[in-house]
Amino acid sequence: MRCLLLAIALFSTVSKAQCPVWTPARQISEIAALEKQLRQWDDAYYRQGAGLVADERYDALQSKLQNWQRCFQPDGDLRQPQLSTNGKVLHPVAHVGVKKLKDKQEVAAWMENRRDLWVQPKIDGVAVTLVYQDGKLQRAISRGDGLKGEDWTEKAHHIAAIPQSIPFHRKQAVFQGELYLMMNGHQQALHGGKNARSKVAGALMAKQYTDVLNNIGLFIWAWPDGPSTMAQRLKGIRDAGFGDISNWTRPVQDANAVQMWRKRWYEAPLPFVTDGVVVHSDPGSKGNNWMPDLGNWAVAWKYSPPQVSSEVRDVIFTIGRSGKISVVLDLEPVKLDDKRVNRVSIGSLQRWHEKDIVSGDQVTISLAGQGIPRLETVVWRVAERHYPHPPDQREYTMLSCFHPVAGCQQQFLARLEWLGGKQALNFVGVGRSTWQRLVQSGSLAHLFSWLTLSEEGLQASLGVNQQTAHFFWQQFQLSRRQPFKRWVRALGVPVPESALRTLTDGNWDELLSRTEEQWQKLPGIGAKLARQIGVFLNHPDVREMIAALR
């Protein structure tokens, strides 16, 4: 039974990973390329303090690599961040880090059966260990790999927020905290990260003194082997000369309280940049027993990123009613804000060529105005690239596909959707799927064939009951009462809205009799557009449509 459960779990994990269909040679090359990039980012982060990639993007690519390893190297160890460091200084107490939880439900599950919890902002800065010997600052050590780090003591002497001495005369006192860029009324919801962490890391890594050191604050979030109660710790931190963190340390009983503080700090003016909240419990163990990544007494609930990463599953080409070809990326579904996103449009063929995106690439997306997904950047490109073949733009224009002939399905459907929309004939309950069924049944010979369909024909073509067929038939017949201008829109005549509003023509004969000079007298129409309108109205297919409408 144990083996069976293990096999099921492995199959579930691999299935979730959606293993690519690759040759053995490509498996090796793709994994090696991504491993190399992750190592470079690890080296920059842990040795130089430089965040070259956002946490969310790094985590997404780390997860992608692990999925590949599950698919193609199931017997091997999964790749983990390489916490390499040039640091030679041993931390007296290891940095344990915090586990990231993805949502309120996970926070609630972690809080269950734990008592005396408190929440703090998750400061977006650089972690540091401060060691005091007989009340004097002896060492300031970067986080490094959690066990060893860089010696930052010289720089610490220039940071006013770090007390050079504390009124505790015990042999050794150790504090862990976050060095951050001091801000004035920073609102995370409005201003984002401001690249604050990198500025602090750069100043601490620089060989020479920089003015940034004058603007660095300190937030103490751990006092290993300090007082047993939070009230005593907060008082001791203040008495030691560190910044008062009482306002940023709040007792919480449940996930609702954590959510409330998380939202408040996300929107409120703060003196630092944050990227979430951290919920703490008492470590319950002495500092000399702490180990990197093994601390289970604190968790982080980060803010939803303004951008998320997703893998491109497919590159899809769509043809609009005017013949314009657009490119849409089919994505692994991701949650962005409160939306589930699985597609994003990137615009024209030219922009697709410029972005150089194929299936397997990793991209980041954000939400533009009105919650529309928008492509931001390409985070990772697979090494072996297979480009799909787009339709030939020369075959599609505003004068193509008035009939459902071979190669015309997309544009023909787009024309039907347009004519049935609010801007034209305003059909109720007639959408893309309805038009698709009519086209697939062979019931439409051209763009306006639906006007001649009977109720019985609609019932047979759509596979619906008599009542539904009557409803659609009634919609189509009522369209005959629509004003003439709406039929001009339905046909797709390229007359701008400003001109259409002033158009006095009441039938097709009047419209067709207009000269280019007369068209130019209408607002928004110049010589070029007047010629285009003339060409459109005189095209044989358009004349056929007009004859059918007559």
C-alpha cells in the first residue's frame, strides 16, 4: 500500500508538472541552461546582495526546473537555491528564514494550535546579525547562507540606526534584523518596491562609503535568547537604543486579524518598503540550536505581486473582422489579483517577432486598465526554439472573408460577432458559439444568410428546441427594423463614428452614390479614407452583400 501511494503521489506530481515532450538531448540542455541561470542569480543575491530578478519570477523558474527534474530525473534530488557566499564570518546564531504561505487558508492552518502569536510587516531590506560583546558592537554580519556571512562591521559604524553600544553588559548579545531604506509615507499599494532593497545592498557591498548609509534604518525582528515575553522584548529593544517596533508588532488570534493588518499596512503610509507580513510564535529553542531553513516558528504571507509569471503553452494567431492578425499567448492558468488568467494578447505579428516568444517560454503578466491582462516581460526562453507558422497577412484584408470558404473561418466569425454586437444589430443571446454552430452546419452561405433562415432551419442547425429557435428567429427578424446606420456598421463599412452620426443617407442607393469628395465633407474622413471607403463599397463581394440586404 505504501508503494502504491508513493506511485500515485509521484504520478500526480509529474502530471501537474505537465511534462514537455522532449528528446533526451533536449532534456539535458534545457535543464542545464536553466540551472546555470538560477546559479547566477543565487550568486548575485547571496554573495553580492543584488536581487537581479523579482522573488516571484525566481520562485516560478525554480518551480519550473523542479518540475522538469521530476519529469526527467525522478531519481535525483530536486534543485534548491545555492546559498553560496564569500562570507567567512560565522553567525553566533543561524538565520533560519521564514516559510512563505500562499493564502489566508494556509495561514489559518499554520496558526491552528499555536498561541501567543504576533504579526509584523515583512520589511523589504537586507538581513543582518548584530553581535554585542560587553555592551559594545563587535560584529555586523550579512545573512550570507545563514551560517556564514560578510563582515559589515565597518559599514555599520556609519549607520546611525545601529547603536554602537547598548546598556546590556552581558558577555554577548545577539540581534537579528532588517536594514532598510528609510522612506517618508511610503504606500506599498501605490508605490511598489522602489528598488529599495537593492539600494541598501549596493551601499553595504560597495568598497567606498556612500551617502545611502545615512538613510538606512534598522528593524529588529529577532532577539535569540532574549526575554521570554513579547512585552519584555519590545521594552528591551527600546532600552538598547534600537528603533521602537511596538507599532509594528501586533498580537493576533486568528487569520482574520493577520489579514486585517496585512491590508492596513499595504495601504497605509509607512517608513519603509514592505512585501508582506510575518507571523511569529515563540521559537521554543535556544539560539545555538537554530539552523537555516529549519525554523517553524515564523511564516510569511506576501502581498500578491503586481506581476505574475506563467509558462506559455501555445502561441495562437487570431484573425479579426478587418483581416488584422493578432497574436495571443495561451498560458498555464495563474491567479492575478482576483482574476484567473490563462490568455494574454500581445498584439501584432511584428510585436510577436520582437518579443521572440514560443511555447515553453516563461513570461510575466500584469493587469492593465479594467483588469485586462497585459504582457510585461519574457523571463526565460527555452534553449531549443520551435516557431509556429502564422497566417499570411497578405491573404486577409477588410475585403476578405464575407463567405465561409476555406481559410476564412476566423475572420468570417469575427464579422458575424461584430454585426451581432451592441455597436451594430444588438442581438440578445447570440454569441460566438451560436454563430459557430450555424457556420459548422453549413447554414450560412454569406455574411447575411441568417436573414433567410426559418425557425425550423434554426432548430435543425443549432440543435435547440422549438422555443429557443423561435427566440433566435425573432431576434433576426426584428433586426430588419434597425436604423440604416446600424446596417452600415454591420457590413463593416470603414466610416468613422463621428462621420456616421452626421450621415443623412437612408438607404444603400444613397450611400453608393456618394463621391470621394462628398465623403471628405463628413467629419473624420480625409482623402485616403475616402478612397478606402470607395474601394470597399465597390468591391464585388460587398456589392453582393448589399444586394442581399436590399
